[in-house]
Amino acid sequence: MIRCMLFLLFPLFLCDVLLSQDIHFSQYYNTPLVVNPANTGIFNGDKRLTAGYRSQWSNVVPWETFYASYDQKFIGRFHPDTASFFSAGLMIYYDRSSAIADLALASFNVSGSYTIVLDTSNLITFGALLGPSTRGFDRNSLLWDNQWNENTFAFDPGVNSGEPFDSDQVTYFETGLGINYRWQRSYRTHVDLGAAMYRILRPGVSYYNVANTKLSRRITLNAVGQIKTSELFDFHGFAMAEFQGPYREVVVGGLKKFYLAEETENHVEIHLGVGHRFDVAWFPILAIQYNNFYGALSYDIDATNVRKWKKIAPRTLELHITYIIANPKWLSKCPVY
């Protein structure tokens, strides 16, 4: 019954909602290039590989999101103490629902940044992003009110839907700008404050030739910080506010980092924490850092359904993996702790 209702309501929001809100992650701090292109190159190391997966509402209306990125610094080999450096990155993501007409979003973006090192504790980074994106759906898998046979009380998929779609796929160009300020005392104590805007040019897209829907700009404000509280423990906090058209999202949270071993060749950390997307979900987080490998797992607990209809509370799982490559010190000197 729910599936049939979704099919009937689908035409009402197809050209509005589907062309508005972007992908999102609960662990947004583990998808740095999604949040802000100025995060390109802002990490302790030379090259960074990240990958993420989110399975959302898997027991109701499943959505799956895949994310991967690569970024690196370009620091002068013969002038490692230069007061500035460039970074570049690549990012791809794919968002799809198999339950509703194979709705999908695919994007491939290139990012670049320029970091001004004011001193060893203060850095300012300017970033930009651009690349193509594609949104689409499978119209043949949908059922419409015109296909309802009142005589047999059944749907007849052979009847023309009467919907004037000119295309079931649209392609547009993504643009973004951002700025990030970093204060750092050591690799265990630092703070990042950033602001970014995506869809600078507001591309016009539509599944109808007679319409030209402008995509809403996405504005993101975020803060991520870590402080050393003792030799064995750190506190990691994060907060983000995102605005896109009528949509608002606020995420806050914190983790406690436990250092089991801090040696260079045998570095082990365990992170335990919780985050909250306001009025939407709570999500406990477990992460492990082993040398240059990092993995994090979280599980969204729907804030409303936990109180009202626990039996069908949506399940949302999120996984992130990061690997950082650090070149020998004679080749480059990383100014980011």
C-alpha cells in the first residue's frame, strides 16, 4: 500500500525536491570535499584517499550513497618552508534509490585550493570546485493515475501515463567556492572554521523542455576541532549548519579519542562518540585509527520514530575509510599538523 501511494504522489515532487537537496552524511567531517572545497589539502600528510558509503532508510524506502575522493598538496621540493602552497583533488559520488524509479545522482568534481601559511599556527585556505553532475530516473518503472482502470480496479501499465516528460535525465555543471581558517598548536590540538557555497551559477535543469528549474545554492558553515586533554585522551568536536533553498540541516557532535599506542610505527587510536542531526536523528560513532589507516562506523537512530513507531524505525548505516600517505621529510614538509 505504501509503495502504491509513493507512486501516486511521485509526480507532485519529482521536479521540485529531486532537483533541490544534495547528498548529505552524518559524519560530514569524514567527507571533506563534499562540505568545502577549501578542505582540499588540509590534513596532516601529503596525499589522502577517502571512501564512504551510506545506506539510508533501508527497511522503508532504501537510498544508497557512495563517495570517494583523492587530494594532495604541492609543496616546493627545494623550498619546503614556503609561506604558501597549492593543493588539488578529485571527488566522485553516486546517490541512488532502487525503490522509487531508480532515482540517481552522479557527480564528478575537480577541486583546487591555495593555502597561505601566516605562521606555524595560523593558515587560511581558499578553494574552488567544478565538474559535471547528472540526475535521472526510470520513467518505465512508475505507475500513474491515468493508468488506473476503474472497471478492473487495477493498474494497466500499457496505458499512456499522460505525463509530458521530454527527458528522464538532466546534466548540469557544478560550481563551488570556499574558505577555511585553521588554528593549530600540534597535531593533537587544532581547529578548522569554514564556509562554502555550491551552485554558484545556479544551473537551470528540468525534465520538461518548457520549464527551466534553477537549482538552489547550498551554503555550508562548519567547525571541527580537537584538543589534547591528557597524554591518553583527546576530545574531538564538530558542528555544521547547511542551507539550501527551503532546507536546513544542523549537525553537532563529539568524540573521545583514546590513544592505545602513540608510537610512529605502531599508532593506535579508538574513537567513541555521538552526533545529532537536529530533530532528525542521533548517531553513535565508533572509529579506529591504525597508523595511516582510519575507519569509522555510525548508525542513525531516527529521533521521531524512536518515540512513536519503533517497529518501523528506518535503518541508516554509514561507513568511512581514509588512508593518508606521508612522503619522506626530505621531499616535502607538511605545514598542516
